[in-house]
Amino acid sequence: MKLVAQVKLVPDAVQASALERTLTTVNGAANWVSAVAFERGLPREYELRTHTYAELKARGLGAQAAQHVIKKVRDGYTTLKANIRAGNLGREGSGRRRKAESKPVAFRPDAAQPYDDRCLSWQYDQQTVSIWTVDGRVRNVPFVCSADALKLLKAHRQGESDLIARDGVFYLVATCDVVAAERYEPDGFIGVDLGIANIATASTGYLAAGRGLNRYRKRQLALRAKLQKKRTKSAKRRLRARARKEARHAANQNHIISKTIVTEAERTGRGLALEELKGIRNRVRLRKPQRVALHSWAFAQLGGFIVYKAERAGVPLVFVDPAYTSQTCAECGHVDKRNRVDQGLFICRGCGVVAHADRNASHNIATRGESVWNAGRESRVPATP
């Protein structure tokens, strides 16, 4: 299981200058390699290396840095092709898609640069790193991180690390290969219903209300609108800072919610059942004010957090079809669109049961999760002689 740990570098003035020049140089070289790839019809990585490696070395890049620049460019075009195939850039002939296909992939001067163990080494006890730069090897660059991140790095760091810069601050994002815990046989399932009014509702009774978070996001939306009207450099700078702050706030809330849900499942020996929400933004038809709420919340991020935390804890997890879970009675199974009276109220037209709408849906998801688990379980029936 792949996880990442982020550390903040605390270089002195000389070290910071070397790191800044390094990112500017490698990304300038990446833009040149991208132009070569575009002109030659996007050749394979080996062919691209043949046309660009010598020039990259002449520009002062080390052997490994040059290889990483070429690979980064090729990965950029692979991502572009994947986005085009998935329709993320619009249909064929659309202006956005034509614009993306008509020019080389570009890299910002401070875009991330990958490092491997031959050009980056870690000293965990001293909390320093030794890193390649265009000015030579820079040693004893201090870093700071949480105790949990340091423990994760010591035990599981493996593979590449990315050097990134945000507002003049440098970070290293390291890949950690963690062995997932062995899954246990669940004693039932906890259903989790995701929504906007209530971000997550579990069949155990846990409810992560979205009222406070939605107020926060509504306020941020109003502040963004004011800043966007100003159209000044300082306003744009503030917009970028607010966007990052809002993303951090949402990620923190998602971490808290996912940890609570997974911990409860692990404590009770049950599994987790989640809705399969892939493509929800394309399926759901909403009024304009509702679209803002739908598109501004990171449902995929919350689902991803639950998935990796469950895998790390050995909690069984299944995805179920969410169709009609909000219209089906968890007591008698009666399905009727009128059962969902409003956002928070469910009244069954068949048996008359009254329940919280999201909690009723979570029980339906739990039932479907158990069915999916049993259907996918290996047969224990002895073979016929």
C-alpha cells in the first residue's frame, strides 16, 4: 500500500537559493524536452532520451536529474492522453481540447521534481537531507515534520521523493510502501451514506453534520467573489492562499470523519460498505445553487481516506450500488420515491416507519454490503468426489 509523508525543509539562505535555481533549471529543461517531444510526434521514452539526454547534460543537469526530467515529460503526455480519453477536456473539437492538443505540455518554474536515492539521502536521527542541486550536492538541509510522519519515513520510505516549492517554502513528499494488515472476517457491516447536508452518516448512529462546514464554505465563496472582482495581483495572491487554506480544512475534516468510521468498524469487528460514487457529477441533475455544494466537496478524497485507513487496519471494505438507497425502506424493503419526504425525513408508504433519511439509507447500504461480501466470498463447500 502506497502512502506519502510530507516534510518541510528549513534551508539557510545559500541552500534555499540552490534549491530555487535547481527547480527553475530542471523545469526550464522539461519545457524544452516537452517542445522536442511535441515536434517529433511524442516518441517513446527511449527515443526521447536519445534526442535530449546530451543537451540536458550540457545544461548542467546530473545523469539522474536528466533521466527524471525526461520521464516527467513523458508522464505529462501520458496524463494528457488519459484525460482526453476520459473526456475530461471536453468532446472532440471542443475549444478546450483543441487548445490542449495544439501546444506542448508546459511546466511551471516551481513544478515538482522527482528524486531517487542516488540524488537524495535522508538522515532521520539528525532530521536532515542531502540533496542534489545544480550547484552541487547540498548537505545537512534540516527538515521538520510530525512525529507520525517521521515514524512512517523511518519504517516504510521507499522509492522516489518529490521536491516542491509553495510560496518560497520547500517541501519533500516521500513515497512510503506500507504493508497492509490482514483482513479479518467481518461480523456484519457498517453502511456509510455520503451527502451534502450530512457529509457522512453511518448505520451505527454516527453522523458527521455538514452544517458548520457548509457555512464555512459559503463564507469562503463570498470572500472569493469579492477578491475576484478586484482583479489585482494582491487579490490573486490572496485567492491562491485561500484556496490552499480551504483545501487543508476540507482534508482535515475528511481525515477526522474517515478515522472515526474506520476505528468504529475495527473496534466492533465489522466491515465497511460505501456507495460507489464514481461519475456522480455526471449523473446527478441539480439546480445551480446545489451544483456549487456538490462540486466544492471532496467526496472522492473522503472515500479515498476511508479506503486506505481501512486497508491499513485490515478492515474489510466493499462498494455497493447506491441506486434507490434513499427511497427504500430499511425495515420492509418497500421502494417508493414518495418515501423520501424531504432532505432529512423518511416515511415508508408501505409499513409506516419514520426514520432519519440518511440513517435509513446507511442501513440499506450496510445490507447491500453484506450481500456483496457474501457473493464474493470463496466457496467453502467441499469438492464433490
